[in-house]
Amino acid sequence: MHILLLLHLTILFVFPPLLLGIIGKTKAFFAGRIGPPLLQPYFDIFKLMHKESVYSVTTNWIFMAAPMVSTAAILAAGTLMPLADFKPPIQFWGDMVLFVYLFALARFVIVLAALDTGSSLEGMGASREATFGCLSEITMFLNLTILALLSRSLSLSEIFLGGLSSSWLQVGPVLILVVVSFFLILLVENSRVPIDDPETHLELTMIHEVIVLDHSGIDLAYVLYGKAVKLFLFASMLVSVIITFRVHDFLIDTAFFFFELIVFAVLIGIVESTMARLRLNKVPYLLFSAFIFSIFGFTVILVRGGH
Amino acid sequence: MALLLISLSILIISSLLILLFCRSKEISACVFLWSLVAACGFGLWSALSVLCQKAMSLPLTGVDFRVHGTIPLGEFYIGIDALSAFFLLLFFILSLAAGIYGYGYLRDYTGQRNTGVHFALYHLLIIVITLVLVAKNAVLFLVAWEIMTFVSYFLITFYNESESVRKAGYLYLISTHVGVFCLLVMFLIMGAQAGSMNFDQMTATQFPLALAALLFMLAFVGFGIKAGFIPFHIWLPHAHPAAPTHISALLSGVVVKLGIYGLMRVMAIVKDFPLWCGVLLLIMAAISGVGGVLYALGQHEIKKLLAYHSIENIGIITLGLGIGMIGHAYHQETVAFIGYAGALLHTFNHAVFKGLLFLSAGSVIHCTHTGDMDHMGGLFKLLPWTGHLFLIGSLSICGLPLFNGFISEWLVYRALLEGVFHLDVFGIIFSSLAIVALALVGGLAALCFTKAFGVIFLGSNKSSEGHQGKEGRLSNIDIKEGDLMLRGPMILLAAICLWGGLFPANMVYFAFQGTQAITGLQIPFVLKEAVINPLLSATRVLSFGGVIFSVLALVRDFLVLHYPVRLTETWSCGYVKLSHRMQYTASSFARPILKIFRSALVFRVEGKISKEYFPAWTSLKSSVKDVSESLLFRPLFYVIKKFSRKLKWIQSGHTQTYILYVFLFLVILLVWKLI
Amino acid sequence: MNVWLDAILILVVILGLFIVASTRLGTMIKIFSWQSLLLGCVPFLMYAQNMEFYIIIVSLVAIVLRGLIMPYFLFWAIRHVSIRTEIRPFIGLGATLLLSGLSIVSSFLLASKLVFPISISSDMLIPSSFSLIIMGFLLLVGRTKAISQVVGYLVLENGIFLFAILLLRKMPLLVEMGILLDLFIAAVVMGIVVNHISAEFNNTDTTALATLKD
């Protein structure tokens, strides 16, 4: 049993940057390039660890602690999330609230770190990040409520480990709505393309990249790593909602799960290569649509009595 | 009970002593401090003993004390049950902290007013609030409630030379009196139904549902004005900034909470309400929560921002109460228990962290002599203690894990999610609506406090006027951290915030005790376990996070030692001359979200944006206007004013005429009695 | 339960949302055309067990008229008056979106309370048609450009068509007439409005009509 928990943690700690690598490779493929190697994010993190750190004289300890706090919070949220057939190390009734709030904590400290530098550009990014974060949080909660209602459970591990298997047969089309809404939230929360461009670094319309403009060296490495883990957690959540099918063979299930994740990363890469970034003032509409999708699905489920 | 009586008598005697010695500032302050500590100590002891002792048995009447026939229509009948004890607990903690802070705050006060009188009034306020909390007789309750309103009015208007302070005081006085009228009617109906003004008999009486609905509406308006539900909140954002800091803390932490206490007391008395009452409460709670935090986002004045946040938190508390009532109406006791417990716990937590925030905001204002956040910035280096304490307060109020706000918000979420499981479609719609509202409130609160903390303490100073040296930053000489008398109470409150977040079991347990007093039912042991155990698991997640954090910190320390570290200016992204005034201000930080919610509130940006290439002068001002004030109350007051002008002829100014009125009234009474 | 029917109905409503949320007239018309094509498939799915000739005819007419010919005319109109985007709607985009979300929720809750004399193959049919009607109204009320108003009208018509499908078996001719009449009216309204406004005021902004009052 302990071996399994250890495996869960190992996957949680080691796997995430690979997703970023796959996305990068896909984008390079669509652009007709060879692209960086799959393990590039690992190399980046390793490289940053050996770099000089530069701190602004304006900053306080908050600036230095924020990357660590946010990464720790995101990893702690990861202990609640089932991966493939691995039960999470900790599970309890109502852990989904903690899950969302840990992400909120991560965002809170990063925003504070951005304000700590006193730079107007970072203030701008901080304001946007907090704004969109607060709008995506409501949809996140609504989606989790729907999933809880369908699987009659308040614990992430029970929801994602089989709680939803019968729901696809009952209310399949509605669950698609929830999935779409989740996907939009994923794009917003992880600052992927239609909302934000993770490639650019100096543009006034961007959100997440500008917040960590002043971070360097090991701090930036932590930020990058935390971002990868966050994407990984959201992706595995979405994958667990979509594919509830299990063959009950441990190895096959696990392999299948990783395959799904990789397909998912490729999908994100395709979305990024084929779409242009939205204008900033359109992003709230995207968030509203995600909210409406979710509320639409919820209404249908309520009327159907599928719960 | 004896302990509480000791505490009360200490307060009475010492307030008399303070008045006696009020010529000498030192003696009165000294008496104030020690009597406060002693009285609050005894009070806390009594409250805790009740909360702990009830663990074994359920007889819900606590230890009582009654003196017959001292008040007309009633008796001096007080008693502590678990509900009173829970509120007493938070009240004594906060009044102790605020009192010590007030002592430190007013010690170097050199104005005209007599601080002794202020201290005596403070003691008086503690006495009457205690009476409100322990009164078991409606008449005693109302009398104490009235005196409390007056005493707090005098405390609010401490700086009464300023016009705005007097206005705020009047507004407070008038609006709470409207509330008292409703309460009077409510208690009279209850008394008539029960045949006694004692709460015991009222609790034993069965109220018909229609009457219960009427009572609920009266209580909702009457206590809602005190609690600051959104259409009735107009006094709140004016009174809080006007009062001295420690009084604002007490006002926001306790006086506002008495509205919640009143509602809970009415629920304990009437018990069965129609379903729509709970739904109404839930909807009003959602409006108060979201509205309060949205208005808070638009404020630049720190105390006003905190005042609007009180409305938001009252909204969260009331969400818990509302889902509790709905659960009770559906006979789903699980939902009801968790909802009430969440409401109670959030009441306690809000009192603690809001007290902390007000006190630290007071320290900031004390040092910078301004409340305008856009003129602050970079105070973290100058006021490290205040900064850290404010940070703890902000993290708690946003309900982030590790701090006590999370525990109570988790309970409210839990109640709402249980509501989604256990209720029918109608109930599910409202609980999920409330979940969305609560999530929105949480997100907006985080936005608001990153703004407040970031703009006040981080970055560099934005001020262009006043306390600036030549080099454009605050001179360190006139900004000093307060001494232990100011810091101590804040540290106490911050410690409670952290303790409540890391070791939640005790407070949740106390909240369940209070819930038993509200519902009059024994909470099954299984349910308590089902609530407390997940919270302990949550602590495990957090400690895991802590382990990761320390590993990361160790790695970082190691690397920082081995690789070079450089200090420079903030990177200006290639711009040549960055000035401190180019930082993001409070208004600009909140602008995107306010633009999104523009249609929900009146949000205005004034000023002219210059189109020339080298503008000499340009100005921009954004403000958020309170809709209920201008759309609801101004027309109402206008109508009332017009109507009362018509009646003005009655007031002739001659004493003789007034005597005639009195005489006529007596004659009418006589005739009426004869018929 | 017919999963495909459900999926199509949800898709139709979501396409309605997209129409409401877009400002580009071309996009609006394209999405409208997709929506109409999907709606044309609904009768096939609903009456799949006992397909009859007139049902096929009605569906085909609906698909061709709404899905192909109307969009063609609308595109022609856009080219004719050379307007691309809705610049200043009366009701903002975000507000329209949230209102349509509200309309979806309320129509579903309303429809769950209604009792119908005939049995309906999917309980999502009525609420979807309600929400389409309300979205059409929102477009009619909230937009200023004549063409987006025409699209709004057509979305509303789509909603009514969805409702009418229920009656297809009882009175097929009526439904057919209804379709043709609706389209005729839409075409006429569009023609008159677009031509006259652009002739008189040199643009197709219906706010210009306000100058006609007294």
C-alpha cells in the first residue's frame, strides 16, 4: 500500500514538466520546426537552478517566499487528486473545497509577490490574474458541485475513481458541457493560448508571464515547476472526467491514463497552434461562457433528475 | 455564572472609579487597563466553563441568576446557555484586545477631550453588551440593546469636532432606532403568544407558521439593520471610519455580530419557520456577500474598505444561517447542524481577524496620518510588525488554508454541498446558487485583500504630498512601529487566527455546542466526527505542504549560497525613468473587475484624459457609489421629510401649547379607559 | 432516452449562445446556418421509427431554406451594405450572455413544470425552443444593426420551428406553411429594412430610425 502512495507522489513530482515538453513539441510540429527536445522543461528548470538570482531592492521576503509557498500549495493539492488507479495519499469528505482553496492560496501569494516589486507592469498582470482567477473559481466550484451531485460524493478520489462511470450513460451530452467548461477553465487557469500566450514575455496584454517578470534563478525554476504541476493536475482531472472506463488491470489502466494525458497535451498544443490569442477584453466573455455551459448542464441534470 | 457576575461587578466598580479619577489621566488609564484585564479574564473563564461543561449533558438552560421584579413588566433574569457563551467568548477576547489597544492608542493623546470618560463608557459598553448576550428576558434585552446603541454612539463620536463624524453618528443612531422599533413589536407579539416576556416560556411556546413568518420578517429588519444586510447597511460604512480604531474593531467585531446573535436567538425561540424564510435569508446573504465585497473593492479608504468587508462576512455568516434554516424546514438536520455551526464559527473567526485588521489598519493610519491607500505603499519595511499582522489578517479573511477563515468557510461550503445532496430540486437550486455566491465572494475577497495589502505595504511609497522627504520616499523618522500596548493585542488576535486554522477541533466543537442551543436538539456524535475528522485530514494536507515548503526552502538556501545573488532596481522593462507614482494603485488594481460588474453597481471614472502628446495636467478619479443609499434611502427620506413638514404646525414653540398637548393626551387616555 | 437528440438540442442552444456572443455579422450568419442545419435533422431523429414522406419533405425544406438560402441572402445583404460588425449594441455582450444563460435556466425550470397533452420524445425539446425564442428576443432588443436584428428574428423563428416539430404529425401542412410564411416575412422585412435604411440614411443602423419620431 505504501508503495502505491509513494508511486503516486513520484508521478506527481516527476511527470508534470513532461506535459509542457509535449505541448512544445506539438506546437513546433505545427510550425514546421523540429522544436526543443521533449525533456526541455526539465533542462530549463535545471539550468535556472544554477543561475544567478537577482532581487529588486524594493522587495521583501514575500517576493522570495511566494514561489515556494505557491509550489508547495499546488503540490499539497496534488495529494488529494487520484492519478490513474492510484488512490491519493489523503482523502476526506469535502476535500474538493480544500483543493480549490489551495490553488487560491498559490495565486494569492504570487499576486502579492508581483505587487512586491512595485513595478507597474507586474501590478497590471497581478490585477488581471486575480480578476480572471476569481471568475474561473466560481465555474470551478459549480463544475465540482455537478460532479459531486452525479457521483454522490464530496471527495475527489471517490468522484474520479469510478463515481462518474454510470453518469456518462445517463447524462452523457450534459457531461460534455461540463467537460467543455472545465477545459475553458483549464486554459484560463494555466494561461494557455486563447487567453494568454505563455511564449511571449513582454507584451502588455499578457497575464501570467508578466507576474513573474522579476523572478530569476531558483525562484523562477520553482514558478515554472509549480505551473507544470498545476497544468498536470488540471489535465488529469479533466482526463478522469472524460474517460471513466477501466479494465481493472493495474498496469494497463495506468498506461492508458498516461496515454490519455499525452493525447491531452497534444490537444492543447493543437489548440495553441491553431488559435490566436483573444483580445484581453474578450476574456471575461470566455469565462462567462464557461460559467453558462456549466450552469446549462446543471439545469438539465436537475430537470432530468439524473442525480 | 458567579464568574460572570464578578466580572460585571468589577466593570461597574471600576467604571465608577475611572469617572471619579478622570481628572488624572494616569490613574484612570491604569484602573481601566487592569480592571479590563481582570473582567475579561473572569468573563472568558465563565464562557469557557459553560462551553466545556455542556459536553456531557444536554439540559440547555445554563446556570441562571434572577432577581424578581426589578424591571417593570419583567425581571432581572440572566443566564448563560451555550449560544450566549459562544458569543461571550468572542466578545471578551475582542474587547480585551481592543481595550488594551485603545489604552495604548489614547495614552499619548493630547487633545481636549477627557479620555477617562471614554474609558468609562467603554466599560459601560462591555457591561451592556454582556447583558444583551445573557439576558433571558425580552424587556431586559431591549433595555440593554437601547443603552448599547447610545453608548456606542458616544464612543463612535469621540472625534466629535468633525462634521462627518457627527453625521455618521446620527446616521447610526437613527437607523438602529428603526430596527429597535421592529424588535419591540416582535418581542411584544412573542410575549403575547407565550404569556410571558421570559425567553424560557417563549421557547416552550409553539408558534403557528404564519406568525413565525411575521416574526421572522420583523427580526430580519430589526436585527438586519444592526448586522448590516445589504439594503439596510447604510450606517455601517460611515460609522466605522468615523470611530477611533479600537471602537471600529469592537463595532465590526461585536456590535454588528449582535444582529446575528439576535437572529439566532429568535431561531432558538421560534424554531419552525416556513421554507421561504430560509430562502429569503439565503438570497439576502448572497446579495450582501457579493455586494459588500464589490463595494469594498471600490474603496480607497482603508477603514471604509474594511467596513464593507464586514458586510461581506455577515453575508457569509448568513449563508450558513440560511442553509441551516432551509435544512431545518426540510427536516434535514445534518444540513441544519453544519450550516448553523458554520455560521457560528465564522462569526467568531470574523470577529478575530476583522479585529486584527482594524487594529493594524489603525496603526497604519496612526503612523501615516492618512487613510487613503493610494498615498501609502512600501510600509512593510517601515512597519514590519503591523505588516506581518495585517498579512495574517488578510490571509484569514480570504479564507485561505492555514488560517481560521478557511475552517469556517469550509463548514459553510460543506453545509451547502450537503444541501445539494439531501434536499429536493428547489433546495438544490438555492444551495448551488449559494455555493456560486460563496465562491465568488471568496475570489473577490482575495482580489480585494491582495489589493489592500499590496498597495499599503508592498512596492514603494506612492505619496506625492505630506510626509515625504526630498528624495520622494517617506522619511523613516516620523514612521515608528507602535509599542507593546499596540502590538500585543494584535499578536494575540493573530495567534488565535493561526491556532484556529491549524487546530480547528476545539472551536468547531464549541460551535456545535452553540448549534445545540439554537436547535434545541442533541447533535449525534457521528456527525461531529464526520465534520471534525475531515478538518484534521485537511491539517495533514497542510502539514504535507509545509514539509514540501521546507524542502524547497532548504534547496533554495543551498543554491543561493553557492550561486551569486545580486540586488538591483526593479526591472523596468526597458523604460528609462520609472517613478514611484507609476505603480499600480488601488483604483487601477480593482478596475478590471469593477468594469465587469459595472452594471451591478454604480461605478464612475471622472477626470479628463488628455489627448495631447505632452500633457501638462491631467486628472483621473474613480469612485464607487453605493446604490442602496442613493436609490433606496434618499427617496425614502425625502418622502418622510415632506410628510413630516406637513405636521410641523404641531410644534409651535410655545411651552404653553405643549402643556396643552400633555393635558389633552391625558384626557383622551382617561376617556378611553372609561369607555 | 435519445442521446443523439439530446446532443443536437444542446448543440443548438449552444450555437444560439455563440450567435448572441458574437459581434461579427458574418460569424453570426454562419453559426445561424449551422444551427438551422442541425435543427433540420431533429425531425429525422424524432420520428426515426415511423418515418413518413411529408416529414422528410418538411425537414428538407427547412434545411435548404434556413440552412442554405437564408444565409446566402444575408451574406448578400452584408456585401450589399458593406457592414461587418455590430459596433455598439444596446445591451453589452457580457450582459446579453449572462441574460441568455439565465433564460436557459429559467426555460428549463419552467418547462419542467408545464404539462403537455401530447407525449414528447425528449424533455429537452420544449426548453430548448423556449431558450432559442428568448435569445432571439434578446438579439432583437439588444442590437442596433438591422442585419443582426434579422438574425435575431430568425433565431426566434428557429425556436418556434423547434416547437412546431412537435405538431408535425398532427398538422404537417400548418407547420410547412408556418415555415414558408416565416421565411417570407423574414426576407421581406430584411429586404425592406436593409434597402430603405441604407437608401435613406446611408447606413443600416436602426438607431437612425429614432430620428423619425415626431
